[in-house]
Amino acid sequence: MSDNLGFSPEWASPPGETIRTILYERDVEIDEFSSLVGIEREFCERMLLGYESITQDLAKSIEEVTEVSAKFWINRESRYRKQLDASHDERIQWLARLPLKDMTKWNWIPKGLRVWEKFEACLDFFNIRSLEEWDDKFSSRLSKVAFRTSNSFDNSPESVITWLYQAEKIAKQQNIASWNSDKLSSSLPEIRKLTLIDNPKEFVPRLRSLFASCGVNLVLLPTPKGTRASGATFFSKENEPILVLSFRYKTNDHFWFSLFHEIGHLLLHSSSSIFIEGKDIANSEEEREADVFSQEALIPLIYRDEMLNFTHKDWIKIIRFSKKIGIARGIVVGQLQHCGNIDHKYLNKLKVRYDTNGLFD
């Protein structure tokens, strides 16, 4: 009587798969096998699929039919169940780290799924077949995201990865020109003019068109729970830049500062990095450079000293100044609040609060 079959089976598969192989090789039908081992056809099917366990008595009956020892089948069953339990725990832990509620709410995965159906749906979402493939595909990106969000307790690397990956999927559907950093630089004045338009439904299509002509994928995407970012930039595998904005803060000063901050990363920094902007995000030298880039793109240096003379009492001067330099007045207020000239409780009525309904990709 044999204790092995001369090969090393995959223990993550049920023992029934090995039984099926033996039955196929011997040209034995399932009906005949179930009769020989003394079990119902339905039970037999479930046992072969791993839904029913192989008991000691059943193992002895299988031994008589397959001529493979009962000990082999008991060991095979035990190892399968142990691995299944370990895998079960690992999958549950992985799902717990993903923003499932928002993924379902925004139809990134289907609604109304049971837990293991959600697991399969998430594998499909990330275009992977296993957690091992998740590690292979995203370990590098996870470490980069973890570094960028290391100062924040509100960000989950897995949630941020989910957000970025959804943005990448959307970007693949867009038609853009080849990446041209020089053209993006020369387009900055035209992009800046769009700050004067109060309705995002009017300026966003023009913004998309400008970015597409420079080879940049602009994606507007809300952030799921565990991602407290207002923007991000990274390059896809096809070496196409992707700029993601969340409209997390809906006033025009925040939106345009975030946008030019991300443009700064595209023009100043490495295409192999992932940059994420948000409160408490790691304050690196690259982030400070992008901040300075955004400040100077919105309020050129030649006007900065004049702006720094204003206080909250100078609201009429601020409106005139904004018109003179061709920028939205709310952006000037935001800059003055940021540098401490104006308390955050003053002049917020000069800002525009955007309605984001229908804007997201």
C-alpha cells in the first residue's frame, strides 16, 4: 500500500483534487466512486471540493478504492485545514486594511457581496490572483506611501494604495499626448488664469484639456477612509504622469494651491517617487520645494512684498490687488492666512467654495 503518490501536492488545494486526479487516471466516474466508498453523490462532490472533511473512517474507504493509504489522506486533510485556517486569517486581515465601505459605495467593487466574495472582488480590483501577488505587485509602492504618510495617524498605506490604483485605472482610459515637461511649464500662465472662474464645471474641462496636451493625466477622485490627502502625483508603469486631486478642502485657495503644488512635483522631482499632499504628511525638502513653487506660481515674487502689507482690514485693497495680478481673491486671502497676516476667521467670504457634485471620475 502506498503512502505517497511520487509527487509533492499543493497543500493549499483540497485532498479531493488529488482524488480527482486518481479517478481520472483510472477512468472512474464520481457516481461509481461515491458508491464504492459508501457516501452520497452530493456529499462526495462537497468532499472533493474541500467543503466536507475526510474522517478516519472515510479515509479507510478511500484507501480501498485508490490504493493510497488512509494515513496519507488523513495527513493531507490535516495539512489542508491548517493552511486553510492560516490563509483565512490572512485574507480577513488584508480585507480589514482596505476601505471596503467606500469601495462599495463608489462602485469600485460590486455591492451586496459576502465576505469571501468581497475578497475575490478585491483581487479583481487590483488585478491580482492571490495575496502573494499583492505583495509582489505593491510592496514597493506600499513602502513609498508608508514613508510619505509616516507623520500621520489618519492615513492607512493600504487605503492610499487603493486610491492611487483607482486613479491609475481611470487614467488608462484617458487619451493624452506624450509627456512634455517644457510644455507644462509654458502652460502655467494659462492654467493660472482658470483660478478666476468660480464654477469648477466650467474650468475643470479646460484644465483637463491643458494637462492632456502636456501628457499629464488629471484625475479627480474622492479619498476613501484612511486616506487624508488633498492631492498626489506619481508616474504609471507606462511612464505617464498622473495628478490626482480629491477636493478634500473645497475652497478655491486650497484647490489651486494643491494643484500647483503637484505641478511642482512633476516639474522638479523624480518620476520614480510618489508624492502625497495633506495635513501631517511627511514634511520633506521636496514638499517644501513644491510649496514654494506653488506660492510663487500663484503670487509671483515681484508682488509678494506688496501683498504682505495687507491685514484683514484691507479687504478692498486685497480685491484690487487680486484684479491687478490676475488671480482669484480667495487665493490671496489664503496666502495671507497661511503666512499669519490674517487670522483664519477673517475674510473667508472672499473665498469661493466649490460644489463638487458630478465632478469626480
